Amino acid sequence: MPELPEVETMRRGIAAVVGSRIVEVERPRISRRPILISPNGAALRKRLVGRKIIETDRLGKRVVVRLDSGDSIIFEPRMTGLVLITDPPTREHLRLRLFLENTKPPRNLELLFWDRRGLGLVRVVSPAEMIERYGPETLGTDALTITPDELSERLAPSRRAIKVALLDQRAVAGIGNLYASEILHLSAIHPAIGCNRLRDDDWRRIHKAMRDVLTKAIRYEGSTLSDGTYRNALNKEGGYQNHHRVYDRAGEPCPGCKTEIVRVVQAQRSTFFCPECQPKKRR
DNA sequence: CATATGTCCTGAGAGC
DNA sequence: TGCTCTCAGGACATAT
């Protein structure tokens, strides 16, 4: 579930690791199928041990930790992954531990990757591999920096439903299933309308709603859903779930007009919307 | 080329 | 109570 707000919260939460040096790498033994960590074993240790962390960043839904060697560590949480600097939710699903040392307090820290379902991954990439895998040819412009014009240029030619198109990371990076529904409700756009049927004014509303929803969700440190999986870097719940307008609220009243919120399935994913505030036909 | 569908995974919750 | 089944959706592979 971690989308842009959750991943940005993780990134901010690990700020204390900047300036520290990696002194040891541990891959805890797990009684289930291991996640992908690339490279692995001695090669991983060689790329990381002795390296200093100079910066943290975010690329769409991935956390980036930049090293003084020029390499970057990419943490990709996918569904249930977490990047933490404190005790993880359980010992059982701890996937990677980086032991850190700093010249100033906190002197000793750990940078952890925890993942219950194990769909996430960790990758150490060179500058060239960084561009190849996550450059502008592969990954779209970040949802927080894209301009209204670029958003419509990238999406408007498509015949896909707007909700499905917003999930395409090659077009715009960072939006997932939860925030796509929230953004379209705030924009008053029906989720099944084809992108090529939207007008300039629609794109401007979508762009504004996208910024408003994502920045507010970051302010509340993301959404921890009923399964309780998502946590910030200190293993604390987010708060934005209490501000969801439609997501996972089928049958409840729309916050705008009190009509019952509807759940439909698009591209095998749940979409939530208000049939009154987000009409399919517009006059 | 654009778009659609299948796949991985765990654990919560439903239904019997 | 305890079993089986379904579902949640990140990114990517494969199919149409």
C-alpha cells in the first residue's frame, strides 16, 4: 500500500541516518521465501560496508539512500514493506539490517527493511543503473512536481479510464490505488471517464486535487489501513486514514452530499466514488 | 504501438 | 472451534 505520502514519510523519518557510515550488513534468517536483495551475500557487503550515507531521496514510491561511492540503495516497499530506524513491528519479517556508526549522536543506528508479505525488494544501483531503471525514460514525473500542462500532455491522449491511468507510474509517479480514488473525488471526476474525453478544466482540477490530497496526506504521515501494516520510520501509525473521503467507505455517506459511496472494480482494483458528486455525464 | 490480464505473497475475515 | 476460501494491490511479465 505505501504510496507517495507513506514513502515520503519514511524518507523524512530516516533523516538521522544521513552522515553515518555503514559498518555491517545482516540478512536475518527467515522461515519463508526470501525477498529479492540485489546484489546479495558478499557482493552486497562489499558495496555497502564502509560507505557513508550522504543523502536520502524518494523516487515515486521508492526510498533512495545515496552513498559516497556514487551508489544508491533503493528500498521498494510495494505492498507491506517498511523502512525503519527503530524496532520493527515483528522480528519475523525483518528482511535486512544495516548497522550504522556516526561521529555525532546518535552514534549507533540501524536502518531496517521489514516486509510481511515479501513482495518488496532492495537494490543497490550504480549511477548508470539508476538512470536505466528509474530515469525519466522509465519512471514518470513525480506527482508533487509535475505541472498541470505536463500531466494533461502525458495522460490526455490515452483512452484508458482516468483512475487506471493515474496508477501508471511511467506517466506520473507516486499515485497508488488509495490516493487515485481520493484525488478523483476531490476533483469531482468520475473514475471511469476516458482520459481523452477530459477537458482542460478537468485536468486543472485533477492536478490541484492531486497536490492537495498528497500534501495533506504527507502532513498526516500517510494512511494506516485496518490491517495496521503501514508504519512510519519509528513504527508509529499514520493519521490520514481518518481523513479519507471515499476510500474503503462503500455504503457510507459522501462527505459532500451524503449520497452512498459506491465501490466498483477497475483493472482488478477497487475504486470508490460518489455517483452524485462525480457524475459520468456532464452538462 | 497501446492496453489488458496474470502473477507473486501473507494474514485477516467470511462462511460453513 | 477449526477448517477452507477470498481478498487486499505494489510492479512487472506476458498476452491481446
